[in-house]
Amino acid sequence: MSDKPVALVWFRRDLRASDHAPLLAALERGFVPVPVFVWAPDEEAPRAPGGASRRWLHAALQDVSATLTALGSRLIVRQGPTRETLATLIAETGAKAVYWHRVYEPAFMSRDAALKEAWRAAGLEAESFAGDCLIEPQSVKTKAGTPFKVFTPFWNHVLTLDLPAAKPAPTALPAPAVWPGSDPVASLGLCPSIPWDTGIAAAWDMTRAGGDKRLRGFLKTTLPHYADRRDLPWDDGTSRLSPYLHFGQLSPREVRDAALKTGGPGAAKFLSEIGWREFGRHLLYHFPKTPAEPMDAGFANFPWADNPALAEAWRRGRTGVPIVDAGLRELWSTGFMHNRVRMIAGSFLVKNLLTDWRAGAAWFWDTLVDADLAQNTLGWQWIGGCGADAAPYFRVFNPVLQGGKFDADGDYVKRYVPELAGLPAKWIHRPWEAPEEVLARAGVSLGETYPEPVVGLALSRVRALDAYQRRRG
């Protein structure tokens, strides 16, 4: 036990010991770090973590707690409100400093600034650090001094910058003379009372070690072919590192450094995908209303034809369009959806079903283990044609053509829509066009074992384009 002064190290989206600037700062400045996590979901309203995110958070907290214990420290877990809870911990520990990583989301920024001001006024050392991004969003601007709204010039600019490398974890951590009490992680109620999460638990190792293993395997076997394989949902051709990055079990600098060290033809393409994560944070910081409002004001009065029954069919993977249904079922069973399929399924919801993009964003928010406000907003506004550097609204993905191109043999559909597994590849993405004898041999009865399409693709495309023309009416 140490008699040195205490610094609270406030853990948030940085559930790791490596490349952890607040933790290292506490040590370098002669403090005993007391790691703390405060659960205060009401302060994140209206976007408190969804069910799948909470399930991952439970595992990540248990994991980082074990990591800190192995280093000689502990994770002190408390339940909010944040200001009062941290004030109590400051009093209990006699802390002289509070350090934390910044989170660039609207719900946190003004609150954190007020906390910093209050702590400094009370005589504490209070400092926040960069850690969720390679480059902080407020530090990147165009030559005109404005935020970037197009990805390519944004990323080209970032690539010219001299960015710091990740730092290793400390080998040991000192302990305070007396530890404050801690709530069990289980008391936070992050796991569901009804076990709908069994598929998520089976699909993921939700630990830092799981993230390290995934990163190493990706760099060794997938990165060389990343540019060619990343759009194939039947193949394990993407990194699937997004949940580890969201919860900070891996830092973006660690991932960037590892990719650069590996090099090869896929590294630049993969790093550009990390760049899209950076771009999402840049946009959310400069345009904080975009989770609820389209960046393009021309979409403010878009004539959505919201139909609850159709939206529910989409959510449940019962649209009658196989690759769309496969994506939504993958999402429900594993907490994840392949990025190419996210675009296909999103386009189908927003354009063929003419459903407000915010309804899709809300479903993803609750069901994705990697639900991230910046990325969710960027992705859905891209799909809806109303955001920065978005796909034009009049670009309507044809799910039959997309399925044939990226899931040519139907392996992805067969995995998540097994009732269609007997169909030949020729028909698996358009079973409504298959001859009756083909359907019969495959044991498929449209409208019974598998739904008829809830909309016609051609007619719904025409309706979407007509709505686009009327959007300013």
C-alpha cells in the first residue's frame, strides 16, 4: 500500500490498461491511480446503451477489472449520478486529481466541461486526454477553417499528420492505503433477465484478449486479401474489431500501429476504414444534432410513408427478400451485421419501404454490439442520402443484384435463412421468381415456410424516387 496522493482515473470507453493516457499520467505525476467506472445511463438519454451494448459492457467491465487486479489495482464500480458519485469517491479517497479520456458525444461534452471546471475550482487537478480517436475532431479543419464534409480530403489530410504511437500497459500498479467500496458488476443489471443473448455470447470473445486474438488473426490471414474480401458477407473477410474499438478494449492507435507494422496491399484499405470511424467522430463533434436531424436540410420534410407492419417485418427478417432477411437475422442472433449487408438492408428500409432512417438507426442502436453514436449516425445518414458525403438518395440498392454479386452461391443466406437452404444459387436471392417445381424440391412454400416479398422491388423503387422529388414540397 502506498502513502502517495490519489488520483481518480475515470474509465469510460477505454476499458483497457494499455495505451491509457489518464492511467499513465497518474503514474508519471506521482499519484496512486484509483480506477473508477460510474454507471449513469440516464445521463446518456435519449441514447443510453441498448441491450446488445449492455451485454458487451458487462463482459468488458469484468475483463478490465480482472486485468487491473492482476496489475495490483482494482476497478471501483459505482452507480450514478456521475457528479455526485465521483464527489463521494473524491471524499472517500482524498483524491487530489481526476483524469479521464474524452468522449466526443453531445451527452458528455457539456457535462464533462462543467465537471472539469468545478473540480478545478475546488483545487483539484482535473485533466482530460485524447484516446478515442487517432486525431481529435476539433483539431482537423479545411484550408477555409471549416469542418470537412467529404471523407477523401479529410482522410488525405489526416494521413499527412504525425500521429503518436500507442503506449504499452504498465507492468504493475500501486494500491492506495485504503480501497473504497465497489459495487459488483452484476449489480448494474447489464445482462438480460430473459436470455436472448446466448447467440451473442457464442459468437464473441468479449475480452481484451479476444480483441487481440481477432486482430492478430485478421492481420495474418485476412489483411492481404482485405480489399477483395471485405464485401463478401459469407466470408470472414472483415476485421470485426468495431466492438473492441467502441468499448476501448483496443485503442485506435494500437490497431493502426499493428496494421502499419504488418503492411502489405490490404493495409491502406483497412486503415481507410479506420478513417471512416475518425470521420464519423469529426462529423458528430461539429454537427451534434445529426443523430436526430438530417445534415441536409432538404430532407427535413421528407414524405416518409412509415408503415409499422413493414418496419416490424424488416426488424424480424421477414421481408421475403433473402439477403435483407439474412442480415437482420444475423444481427439478432449475433449482435452484428456485415457492412455490405448493412448497406443493402438499410437501403431496403429507407427506400423500398420508405421508412424514416431514424427508425433503422434506433433498431441498430439496440441490437448491435458495436452500436456507436457517431458511426450509427454516419451510416444511416449515408444510406438515407441526407448526410455528409452520402450516397445519393436516388441510388437504390437492388437486393437481388447485390445478393448475386456478393453472395453468389447463397452461402450467407443459407446460414441465416435456413428455410431457403435447398434452393439453387440461381433462385436463392429471388425465390418469388423460382418455378413451382424448384420451390417444391427445396421444401419452400412462399407465404408459408418463407414470406412473399412485402413490396415489389421495381414499384417501391419508383415510389422512393417520386418521394425524393417531392421532398421539398
